[in-house]
Amino acid sequence: MMQETTVQLPDTLLQSLELLAQETGTTFDRLIQTAIETYIQQQTPFPPSIGIGSSGISNLSERTHDLLWQD
């Protein structure tokens, strides 16, 4: 289910988004949805199990973000 909402944006940001939507061949709505989804995914904390155990890889904790969010 989708709900309509209103968001106020500065003119320059709105123009940039409209241009990007045209350049990428996507709809303005889909561009905004994707941007919000991406932002939320980046804000989600890592699972509490991160750091449990021993893999023997010395730099694994430094690479958690790259390893967890791969497609």
C-alpha cells in the first residue's frame, strides 16, 4: 500500500531531482523512494551478533559494512 505525502524541498534540490529523474529515465516518485530506502538502509544499525566469534581474519571488523551490504 502506498500513501501520498507532501515534502517541501528547496528549489535547487527539486530541480536537481527532476533533472536526475529525466537523465536516468525513472519517475520522480521512484527516484525519491529509492533515495529514502537507501538512506534508511545506511542508518540501520548492524546486527548485535557482529563481532561474535573468531574468523582468523585480522581486518574483518574494519570491513563489516562492505561485507554486510553487498548485493
